[in-house]
Amino acid sequence: MLFSLLRPALFAIEAERAHTLTIQMLAAAPRFSRGNAPASLRTTVAGLDFLNPVGLAAGVDKDGRAIDGFFGFGFGSVEIGTLTPLPQPGNPKPRLFRLVEDAAVINRMGFNNGGLAAALPRASAAKRRGVLGINVGANKDAADRIADYVHGVSAAAAVADYITVNISSPNTPGLRDLQHGSELTDLLAACDAARRAPIERPRLFLKVAPDLDAVAIDAIARAATEHHIDALIVSNTTISRPSLRSSHASETGGLSGAPLAILARQRLTDFRQATGGTMPLISVGGIDSADEAYARIRAGASLVQLYTALVYHGPGLARRIVRGLAENLHRDGFATVAEAVGTASQSA
């Protein structure tokens, strides 16, 4: 109710400025969680225990300034970043656009962040109210991008519960090339070695783009398995453009929000088939309700993540989805989230 009253004022502010103000307010006065999610929503994925399967996607809190506040909204996990070895300003502004008529966002941020060294102390000091992920990437002008990822994995290993290797952003030129061929296998081998030295530490996740063909999906699934990736995050924003109504529809960058849902569902199904159901999948893109989150779980997602839907539905969305998931599980006779994962394909 409060968000519906505040939304017109927030939307009157330029999108990136409104986002920055939100992070600043949460960092200054974090909202702490009241109570726990139902026991049926507790789940173990990649050896990590989640209070519920609803997570905050990377990109919301790039620099880890409001971790406590986001956990206070009821998320079972919070993923910060993308963080790069060196600070970088990102792409020129304006670079973030609300497509209100489409309940969508287009961004071309370009990994703007203050760097790993600045963010990691904040992440280390945060109160752990759930699972903390750290998403790492390469600097735009890096001479050796694989070395940047290795640095990120090594630096974040002492802080993160899991580390996400992000090769899926469309806003850093050439970054998505790392999703293919020898560049992919070399990257994953190097990151796997980095997180194991001197002893195996955090889990390692890989975030991929939705704009992949069948050959690329199969190759990523094989490489991820061979190099001990613990889970795949499917997926990031899309450079494709379904039919959109907003005047910002022609802006370049990655599209997220409601129009991404159909593509995100399809990629989840594709990766479920490509991995044979043997690797945990985290579904992102167009999730804006408990019913949609539940559909993704039944389609094969062990966890889901939110971002753009928070812009349109407000900070109470995570708790509403958590409550709705518990109701859906109970209605269909599932005692736990894990029991429901992938059951849509079994009943098809």
C-alpha cells in the first residue's frame, strides 16, 4: 500500500538516481526481517542451506552497500556485484530506462562499481541473514579478462558463500564471447582452480545469457559439468526485442522485466534438458509473482532471483512470493521446495 502511494514520486525521478537513493536509504536504515519463512521453503542447493528459494539478483546492490536491508525484505539470498578488480564508472549516462508500459527496464550500465577492494569489507561486515553471493566480472579495458575473473574469485573466496562468474552482460563489449569455445573452458578451469586454492572454499556459479542457440547451450552445459560449476544462473538480460509499447523500446542495452519471461522460461527448460537435471539451475527474468516463481521451480529451477519486478511491485514482493510459494506447495502436496523441482516435465 505504501509503495503504491510512493511510486509516482519515485517514477518522477530519473531511473538511476531513484535507484541510487533507494540503496542509500537502505544502507542508512536497514529493515530487519520479522520471523522466518515456512519450513517447507527451506532448501539445500549446491551444499548451501537457503531459508527460502527467493533471491535478490546481482545488479541491484552492486557495491554491497545495503546487504542487511535486502535480507530484511525477506530474501533467502542476496547476490551483490558485478564487481571488477578495479573501480570503473561504467557507460555514459543516461544508461537506465524504465519501460513503464511494458513493466520492463533497459540498461547499459557497463559494470559500474567501486571495485572489489572497496566492496568486500562491507560484505564481510554484513549480518548474515541468508546466503551471500558475490558476482564477479572483468574490467572493460582488461588486457587479460580471464586473469580478472581469477582475481575476483580469489578475492571474494574468503567472504562469499558462492561466487558467480558473470559472462552474460551485453554491456561490456566482447564479454559474451567468453561463453563459447576454448575461451569458456579456459575461463572455467582457471576459476575452478582459483576457488580451490589453497583448499576448496565457496561454491562457484556461472551466469549465462538468454540469447544462446542450442549448440551454445549444450557446450556450456558440458563445460560447466567438466569444470565443477555448482549451479547455473539462467539468465541475464536480453538484447532481443519482443513487441514493446514504451517510447524507450529502441534504447540499446539489456532488456529485463515482464517481456523477458517467455524467453527466460524457455532457456530454463533448455538448460534443464542440456544438463539432464543433474546441475542446480537458478531462474531469473520476468519473475513477478508467486505463481511465476512456482512455475519456474516446477520447470526445473532450484532457486529464483528477482530484480526488475521490484521496481514495479515494490519491496514487499519477496515476502509475497515466499508466502505464495508456501501456499502452492501445500496445495499440491509437496512437503519441500526440492520435491517440486522439475515436476512439470514429469507430469507432461
